[in-house]
Amino acid sequence: MLDQTILNSDKTNMTRIIEKWVSAIMIKSRFLFMALLACVSFIAIGQDHTIQFGYDTTFTNGNFKSFTNQYQFGEGFYLDQLKLDFNKVDTRFQVLASGIGDRPTQRASILFQKKGVYKLGLRYLKKDFDFHSPEYEVGMRDDQWSHTQLTAFMEYLGWSRLNLSLEVSQWQREGSISRPVYGLGIPYIIKTEFDDQNSDMRIKLETKKMPVKIRFEQVFAEYTRDNTYQPGQSLIQDDDVLLEIDGPGEDRRDSPATSLSAYYESEKWAVDLGGIWRKDQVDILRKDFSNYGLSNGVIGQLGFLHDVTGDSEREARQLRSSFGFKISDKWTLRLRYTGFDQTTENQFLELFQLIVQGPAGQTIFESEFADQSEWEKNDKTLYSQLEYHNDSTRVAFSWGERTREITHLTLEASESVEREAENLRLDVSHRFSKNMTSKIGASIGDYSDFIFRIQPEEVDRYWLRLKAGLRKGWSLSLKAAIEDAVNPVEQASLDRSQSQVSVNLSYSHKNNYLTAGITQQSFSSEIALNDIPGNTVNNPSIYDSELIFATLNGSFEMGSKARLNLSLSRSADSGDTMPFKLTQLQSSLEFTGPFNTFHWLTIQSWSYENDVFESEDYDMMRFGYKIGWRF
Amino acid sequence: MRHTINTSLLSFSVILFFSLAIGAQENASAEEQLAARWEDVACFECHDAELLNFKNTSHHLLISQNQKVSEEESCALCHGDTEEHMEDPDLSNILTAKHSPLDLSRKCASCHEDAGKSNLLAINDHTDLDIVNCVSCHVSGHYEEIASPLLSSPPVKLCSSCHQSERAQFDMPFAHKDMNGPMECTECHNVHDQGELFSLTNFGSSQMCSKCHEDKAGPYLFPHAVNEIEACVACHTPHGSLTPFQLTRPTTTQLCMECHTDFFIKHRDSTLGLQSCVQCHAEIHGSQRDHLLFQP
């Protein structure tokens, strides 16, 4: 991605721009050249191959950081799509790639398939993140990192009774994040360089053509983190400066997991039983040292050594059973029970040293602390549904009960709380004709006790959906839903409501279509913060959003060789929390050229207005050209 | 273990390319013979264009390999009895995706037992075939797939045709976007409702998020209780939000204070005043060395 200085033309130097662009073109051209070479080599064996690559350039007016926070876009040359598909009757070799070059999301895959016998393949995914805290948010975050995932997989389908899948995957994160870390009475900016890796191997066995279908899956995963720190400027101007920071050492997590399930279905009934077990074991060996200069080091230095040795072990088990029974042609009974149990045990030994370095020499104050704790979460859910179904109508009545028990134990104290929930739900759907369906529903939920004060005591939901295929290519869909949640005044006086209404109208004729939609969505939450000392009036925490989202999408043939695609959307939030307006236009003219080539000219624009923080506003224009070749 | 993974990846690549070399030996004559067999089927006297498309689909191969079904009978597997249709080529006497999506979906379920089983067991809208059926999202065997597996549009487009309000949330300033549009819905959601039981990656909502946010998966020596109990969605909205980090409230501080009502008591003498809580409590998801969640 080119940096902002290039995009703000008034600040740039033309020579530098040309140098950077030439350099970018040279680097990205290698990708394109390799892709082109691969295509040429595939011409000989023919079938369905496509290569598309393009170039985009962007012009900004306003806050470019605000745009990049919301949209992760690259700029410059990129491979839009590469598809080499060698698809024969019994074999298939496929290469897919997209985004290689100047795109924040890059994908590639290779698949070789002996149909009905085996599949072999590789998948590659890379995502770049670029985020900077907005000026109004005092978090002072600055993220620039990427994660890459490479997966190799194999499926063997050749046995008569069993399918086998193997997968090996590696995830890696690189880059850095700058953010405040609490130091000598004030927060200091620390830059953390990432070095995280996760590797996992999984094996899956699945029976086939047997009365009882059994699946077994085993995963071994290992996550390691060996990040490093660098000191930055303190967030608040202060004479005491962070001179040195070192640590934190490597964390390592091992996570084996096992899943086993069995499924049987007959004309009359079906049953599904399964269980999952997973364990996460983290070993912590940490030694951090930070050193501050008092009055820029003139008075002396203050060092903190923090040495932690411990481990954290989380074990989770889930047991799930589903049962379905066809009482008659029109009546069905379904039952589902899920039990989930998670225990996390922690223990550690902590050594803390305060090292004071003054004119009189060095003094060390030392303390040691050891503790252990345990978290237990136990969920039980029972759900039942009775359904009536004839050719045009379906009525389903459901009842559910859920309990959650939380226990927290330390060496000195223990706490335990249990929350219960009961839910009733009714769904009615009716097919008026082959082209017109409707659905209405309601759900009422009651909860007891509170684990967190903001949790609801009652939640009610109602919804309606209508879908109609009208005459001569027109179709209409309507959806509406409301939800209300409350809890008592003495708890947190929670009052949360949300509603959604969507209408979509579409028209299609031959290869042309036009769709118009409008969605209105409101969300409002109010929670009392009564515990503020000296506060005599209710001082609620409010989140209020009133969003209207309107879209117009169309695709039209222009003669036999060209097509115009248009997409216009407008989002406007008029709630009290963060009102904004966003208008987006995506348009492309697609036409065929000589030698089986396809061409796209694209114009995209975004216009964002933040009604509270005008400094976040931007207008963005993006122009692109893409060429594709199908052979 | 990392060494093992790298070795496995390398070995895998070698096996893959060795297999490619073997697979490249195409059996042209076998293919021609197969094509000739299909051309004799009476249906294709009128529907020759459908045959051209059908030849590249996996349905074609499966039917060709099935010794119990002749090519003549194979069309009837999906389209029902064809005899009447041959007498009178009216759409009302044959099953098609446009004409009777519900009935055609029931035909699909007779082979695709994973999708079919959800009719008896699962409890969600995607199993109510009146509302959503197979051909709402999947192309039949005759048409080119736009996205895998046999989808008629990219997943986001398909999902948002019904889930418009969820689509709208992705256009909020801070959302899980991929380039200009929403992230693929299927990266988190299992549309056929078999996820929890069969896929370990779907094991609890925090495990789902940690597919990308691996560093937030824990467990932590000093966990943030809400993360341990309610997981990510207690504070974040997964689709989109008005505020950075997709929070459920305008600011981090406001979000924290809803539970931590003793904020003013603990910070009465603080010179920091009402600043962002995460300025100091930066490791808000949990820490491996600090019970106040100041440092990682």
C-alpha cells in the first residue's frame, strides 16, 4: 500500500512518486509474469482457464487513516483472478489465486483430484491489517500486521466404507502493534513486534454407506508466542522517561482435541450423539524488566523486575444429543440436549523486584507471591420442538431450558452463581402459492439471577418475513423483527430494544437485473450507572443507533459485447452515539476484446461524514482497469 | 512440532506434484466413449445445451459410475418421471429448479444425506424447505458454479438476499470487511447446522473467533472474567459497529463502567480522570502475568 504522503498530492515530490511507482511495478510484475507464464503453459492442455489482472489508483480528500481503518484496500498492480481448471471425467487439476500483489487479502490454492478416489491440495491465505486509533479515541493504537495461513490437505474417498481426511496447517503473524502500557504512574507507548505461530494437524475418519454414520476427528495444535518490546514516547508529557524494556519471553500452548459422533436415521426417527473434548495447556516462563529515568535520569533510575512462573490449563467437554421422531406424516418431535463443561486451573509463583538506583547507590526491594485459582463453567441446555407440517403450512412450537453455573475459586475465597433461562418459541410459515411464502414467529425468554449486572431478565422477540415472486420477473421480499430486553431497576435498569425492517424489490429479465433494497435498523440500550458517588440522578450508559441502509444494484447488457454493473449504497445513522453518513458507488464497464480477452473499467467512490468528529471525514475516488483472458 | 509441520508440508507438496504428473496422463478415449453413451439418451434430443453443461459437473461423473442406473434413467433421478414430459413438453409435468424448488430439494436430500438429515433433527430456518431450499443457494447440475460448492452466487450475496439487516451492519464504519464487502459468512457460520458437533473449530464462540485472532484464545493466568464466561460477543459485535474494535458501546470506558460500577471508588484519587480504561488495562482480554491486566 502506498503511504499517505503520496496520496496527498500537495505534500509530495513528483520524482519520489515516480520512483516508488516504478519500484512497485517492477516487484508486482514478477507475480504477474509468473501467472502469465503458468497460463501459457496450460494453453497446450486446454479446458477452462482464466487470468485477470489489474491496476488501481486512489485519490483521497480528507482523512486517509479513517478510510484505511474502515476499508482494507491495496493500491497498484494485482492478480485479480487466476483459474487453471483442468477438469476431465475422472480427474481434476485446479489452480486458483487472487489478490497476489497489492491486495490486503491474498489467496491461492492447488487441488488435484482423482474423482471419487482422492483429493490432494494446498491452500494459502494472507491478510494484512492496518489500523490506527481515530483521533477521538484515546486508545492510541497503531496496528500494522499480517497473518498467513498455509494448509495442506488430503482426502481419501476410495474405500467403500470409510473416508479419510488429513490436514496440516500453519498460521503465522508478523508485524507490530503500538499501544499504551501502564508504567510509572502514567501509560507509556510500547511497540510490540509479533512473532506468533500456530501449527495444527488434524485427522478425520467418516464412515459411509453404513446404517450408522460415525465421524471421528483428532486435532493436535501448538501455539507459540515470542513477541518483543520496544519503548516509545510516554503518552502524557512527563519528566520520567522509559529507558529500557525487556521481555516477556515465550508462551506456549498445546491444544489436543477429540471429537466423536454417531448418526442414525430411518424413515421414522433419527438420532445424533456426539462429544468433543479439548484441552489447552499454557506454560508461562516470563521475566520482564522495565527501567525508568527519574527526571530524565537526573535524580536516578527506577527498575521493575517481574518474574512469573506458572501454568494455565483449560479443559472443555461437550456432550450433545439430538433426537427426531416422525409421529406421523405431518407431526415431528425433536429433542436436543447439550452439556458443556469448562474448567480452567491456574497456578503461579511471582517474584517482584523494585530496583532503586540513586546517587547513594542501588537498593533492591523484593517480594514473592504465589496463588492458584479455578474457573468452572457448566452449561446445560434442553430444547424440544413439536412441528406440524402439511403441503403449505408449517407450525413449530419450541420450548427450551438452559442453566449456567459459574464457580470461581482462589486460595482465599470462592464464589458461585447459577443462572437459569426458559424460552418459548412459536414459528408459523405458510406457502400461499409456489412463488409466495410467509413466516411469522415469536419468542419469549425469562432468566433468573445475574452473573453480570447488565444481563437481561426478560427477552422478547417477534419477526415476520414475506417473499413473493411477482409477475414478469419482479420479486419482493419483506422482513421485520423487533426485540426487547429488560432487567429490574435494582439490578441495572437495563432497557434494550432493537428493530429491523427490510424491503427488497428485484427485477430480472434475461441477463439483466435490478435490485433495490432499504433496511431500517434501530438499536438502543440504556443501563443505569447508579453507583457513582455523589451522583443524585440516574446516569445511564447509552448506545443509540438508527441506521438506514439503502442499496441499488444492477447489471445490464449493452449490446452483445459489453455489460454495465452498478452498485450504489447509502448508510446513514441518525442515532445519538455516532451519527454518520456513508455513500458508496461501485461501477464497472465490462467488455470483450480481441483474442478472447475481457476488460473492465472500474470507478469506485466513498464519501464518509461523521457528524460528531468532522476530522474523520473523507472522500475517496478509486479508478481501475482490469484485463482478463479466458482460454 | 514446527519442524514436523514443515516436513509434513514439504512431503505433502512432493506427493501432490508427483500425483499431478500421474494424473496428467489423460484418458481421452475413455472420455469420448462416455460422452457417446450420453448422447444416445432421448432427453438430449431436445436438451442438447443441458448436456454440454452437465458433462463438466460432478453429478455427471457420479451417475456415469453408478452401475445400477442407466443413462436413460439418470435424468429421472432428479427430474422425476420423464415419460409424460416426452409426450407433452410442458413444464408442469417435470421437476425443475424454477418450477418446483421444494420438490426438487427433497430429491437432493435423497442422496445428500447430510443436508437431508437436518429435516428430522435440526432446529433452524435453513431446515424449513418452504423458506430455504437447496436451489435457493445451489445451482443444479446443468449450470456453471459461481462459487464452490455448486453455489449460484458468492456466499455473501446469497446470504444477504434474506439477511438484509445483517448485511447492513457490515456497512457500519467498523466491520468485519474483506476489501469492500463483508467477510464471507461461511467463514463463521455453518449454513447446514451441523457445525457444533462435527467441527472442532466451531467449539464455542471464542474458538470460532480465534481461527484468526489466535492470540486471544487464552487460557490466561489472569483472565478477564467476562471473556472467560461470555467470550468475545460480550463486548464486540461480530458483524459491524459504530465504534473502533467493533465494540457494543460508544467507548471502551463506557463499556467497562457498566459492569465495573466501582470505578470512581477505586480511581478517586487518580490523576487520569475519565480516560480510556484500556490505556492502562491494555491487556483487556487477559494477561499471563498481571492481575490488573496492565501488561501481557
